[in-house]
Amino acid sequence: MHNIIAIFKKELRSYFNSPIAYIFLVVFLVIANWLFFGSFFLNGQVTLRPFFSLIPWIFLIILPALTMRLWSDEKKGGGMELLLTLPIRDSEAVFGKFKAACAILCITLFLTAPTALTVVFLGNIDGGEIIGGYIGAYLLGCSIIALGAFMSSITKNQIVAFLLSVALSFIFLIIGQDYTLAPFSGLIASILNFVSFLPHYQTLSGGLISGGDVVYFIGMIFFFLFLNTKVLESRQYRG
């Protein structure tokens, strides 16, 4: 645990010692609030559902931008060799970096509280919708971060890591949609729907906090962190 905390603190400092964290926070808040409030007063409905429905698509672009440097930057700058000389396990390094990125995500979601409070003051909002929406947003974000960290671990090029993360995240978002499932039926359609991020997120953000959906996201997070660890253990990045 001590090693994880040390890596976590190092990564978190690196985010705030550079413009990365500040740009990430500003870009997310500006885009999310602009898109949400741009249609909020026109719709005439006091609800946060449109806000939470925007989040997956904003995450699709900005979270890979946050994770693309996690390992590719280490490999390109020679920091990987230094990291390997430290008395820490690969899994500890992976989890420490992951938690630092998730901390940025947590701060970002916390800063959207004024948006939620504004809507609450304007009308009666279901508390379950707000709680479920934030739980779903955090779990979805953490899943995309874990996926992005894995993509970053397999390449030295940050742009490649970004594009791979966006592409794979997009696939996980849309494979459960009706237009994607149309050519399939039965077991295949059920599997694709289960694997997709979006159906689980939509259930949570709709105010229905299901243990199955929470377990799904936790499973996806650990799956991608496991793959990330295996890439490091293989030492293929030395080439």
C-alpha cells in the first residue's frame, strides 16, 4: 500500500505541476455546461438526465487525452527503466497511476456540483437520479481510464495511445445500442448488450442503482488493469 500511495502522489503532482490537470478540468466543465445549459432552458424540463447523457461522449474524448501519457510518456522519456529499479511490483505501479487519474476525474465531477445544485434549486429533482448519475459517471470514467492506461502501456506514441483509447472506448459505448444490435439476435445480442458500457451507465444514471451494474464496471476496471500489469510484466516495452 505504501508503494501505491507513493506512485499516486508522484503522478498527482505531475498532473498539477503541468497544465494537463487544469486544461482537463476547464475543457470538461466548459463543454459539459455549455452543451447542457444550451438546451436546458429551451426544453422546459427541470432534470439532470440530459447532463448525464452527455457525459459518456465527453469522456470519450477527454479521458483518453488524460491517460495517453501514463505509460507512453514514461517509455519515451526513459522513466520506465528508472521505475523498474524501484522496489515496487508492477501491479502497484499500475494501480498508483490509475488512482491518480481517477483522482482528477473525481475532482472534475465534484466541480460539476454547482450545475446540479442550480437544477435542484429550479425544481424538484429525484435524489436517486443525482446519486445514480454521479456513481455511474465515476464508474464509467474509471473504466475508460483503465482502458486508456492499458492502451498507453502498449505503445510509446501518445497520439497512437489516444486514438486507440478513443476507438476502443467508442466500441464499448455503442455495441449495446439498438442500431448496433440490429443484425444480431439471441445470445450474441445479449452478450454485446452486457459487454457495452452504455446500458449499465444508463441504468445507474436513471436513478436505479443496481449491484449488477456496479459489479460490471468494477470487473471491467480490474480486467484492463490486469492487462496493463501483464504488459509491464512481459517487458515487451523494452523494445
